[in-house]
Amino acid sequence: MDRAISLGKPMLRVSVAPHILQKITTSNLMYNTLIALVPALLAGIYFFGFAALKLALICMVTAVACEAGMQGLTGRKLAIKNGSGLLLGLLFALICSPEIPWWTAVAGTAIAVILGREIYGGLGNNPFNPVLVGWAVARISWSDHMTTWIMPEPLFGLEPGGYIEYPPLEVIRVDGLEALVDLPWLDLFIGNVPGTIGTVSVAAVLIGGIYLLARRIITWHVPVSFLASAWLFGLIFWLIDPETYANPTIYILSGWMVLGAFFLATDKGTVPVTGPGMIIFGIGCGLITMIIRYWGGFVDGVAFAILLMNATTPLLDRVRPRVYGRVKEVA
């Protein structure tokens, strides 16, 4: 309802909430996020060669095709131009090793689109992050293919990182902290280590994350609370037993932590909408990730931590800021 009340000049417009006018559209959100992921993709190509680009293209084409197919089957309006399928496919590729078979990438991406999102009614209706749903199914179903790692071979400039033969978190779990003594932290930061295409280079992911913050595509609440809670949790155990637990900064620079904080945990529709709710959500993601990394059966834990916290989003949406000016009820 929108009606004008004449009070002389000027006219007073009265309408129902919301009263915030923004130019942000679904396409704007998706394509800005795609732009933010370009540095991570370029870093993956730089360290792992054009197999990384090939995998990204396979996943993106598969995602758009499955999205169009499901929308057609369910009689919904075709909405592949908004970029959501491209983003889902690229994110799935970035959390995979460039060495996975093409059919594994296709199957995982299709599961992400069909079972992770479209079966619920499409974009915005899914309760869980669809990318992580597809990855979790693929990881459990084809574990050997999803955990095949190759050594980084920079296309130019840098010497290949040869300090470790598999991702740092697996080195800690299998070989102990001593195996990372000689690993330069700079290699961890720039991505000169084995790992998945889009997570090895923390520097590249941070560039994209800062872009999202600057464009107000995401807010600081989830990334900061995610990373801070994980680091503080790791700090406590490192101070208690430094021979068993690594420096907490290593855990931040290894695995999916930074990509998860900026790009996966901030997925629209699966994250709380209020500031306090987002902070609690991020803290939960950070703590569960570290618990899985320390004592769980999976090496990383970011994917499962986010999926578990997605289940709490409806409850966390009830966490609202205090309303000022309301008269307190007295019994």
C-alpha cells in the first residue's frame, strides 16, 4: 500500500516497510561475487596450470545446464542469466583438487544444483549451502578422487614449493608438527603448497573478500567472527600444549578457512539476517571447524561446520537487537 497525504507542500509519502531503497539486485550480487573470485581462480591457474581453468569451466557449464533443466521441469521461469549457476559452479571447482576426474566434478556440481538448491524451489529457498551439499556428497561417495593432490608448479617467477607433498592440514594430522618446521609462512599465504584450486592462496581470497566488503555485498560480521573465534580457540590449545597443537595462525592460513569465511559462510539465504545472529553464526562456524580439525574424522572441517550452522539459521534469525522506546511490560 502506498498513499500520499496532502499537507500542503511538499507531499508526504506513506508506505509499508521496508523503507530502504538500494540498487542491489540478484544479478548484481552474483556477478560481483564472481568478480571477487577471479583472483582465487587466477591463483589456482598460476599454481596448478590450466587444468584448474578446465575444471572451473566444466563445473560452471554443468551448473547452468542443471539449473535450466530443473527450472524447465518444474515449470518455473528460466532465470539462468542472474549468474547464480555460474557462481555455484565456480565455487564448487575452487574447493576441489584440479586432479579430480571430470565426471566427479559433473556429478558433484549436479548434486549441488539439483539436491542442494533447485529441489527446494530455487535460489533463496534452500536451507543449506548448495555448494557444500554437493561437495559433501562427492567427498563421502568418491573419497579417493576428492583427496588426490598435486604439487604446485608456478607458471613463472616462483620456484615450486617442495616442502610438503600434500596439504598442510593433512601433514599436521599424519606427520605431526615437525614436518611443517621448514615450511615458509609466505608459501602458505600466497598458495605455493598442495591443496584445492581456490583455497591455497590466502592472499588471492583476501583480495576478493575485501572487494565484497568494499562493495557491501557482504558485511564484516560473519568473516570476522568466523576467523577470530577459530584463531582464539586455536590459541588456547597452542598455549596449553604447543607440542601437540600448531600455532593458530597456521590453521587460519591452511585449508578452506579464509574462503569459507568470506564466500561460503556468507551465502545469502543460509545465513542469519541480523548482525547479532551473524556473529553467533560465525563464532559457531569457527569453533566447530577447529573441533573437527583437532579431533574429528575429517582433516579440514569448514564445510561440515557451515552446514551444521546453516541448520541453526532459523533459530538465530530470532536474535534481534533491542527495541528502544517500547514500554516494558510489568506483571
